[in-house]
Amino acid sequence: MGQSITNVVTSNPRSIDADNSVAYAAKVMRQEVEVADVVSKQVVTIDPQQDLDEALRIMAKHVVRRLAVVEEDGKLVGVVAQGGVAREGDDKKTGTLVEEIPDSGG
């Protein structure tokens, strides 16, 4: 088995409900996050028990650069980004992923 997702997850991500106002979202972003960290329209998830190879496979399949790490009960526990996988994962597999996912990917 490859390395664990927990080695590269960004812990304690901030989230808000979809029915909050845009003004509220802007306030949260101004206080807590950078624009580059804002949620994508299509959120693709992975279980924290999965390994980096599975993260790469899911990223390539869905053409995204980030995965929400979600427990079985639906609790968001973090975000794993392509950069984190690249630092910890297999260079050849990560290189293939980078070639498959365009810069505009999730």
C-alpha cells in the first residue's frame, strides 16, 4: 500500500453552507482564506484511509487538482492537493497526473 492521505492533508479547512449569502462568504474569505482556496463547484472526495495512489487515480479520473477528505459520516477533515501528493508520492505517477490535468482543473 502507498503512503497515507493523512501525510498530505490540509487540516481544518473552513466551509460554509451553500444557502449562506455571498456577502457572508466574502466576509469569511476576507477573514480566513485566500481566493485560491475557495471551493470548487464540483467537489470530489476521498476517504482519509485511502493512499496516495488512489488520490492520484481519483484526481486524474475527475480532472481535479484537489480532493476533499471526508469521513464516512460526511465530516470534512481536510483537503489534499496535487502539490502535497507530488511532494510525498511517486514521481512518475505524479508526473503523469500533471500531464493529464490542465491548469484550470479543480
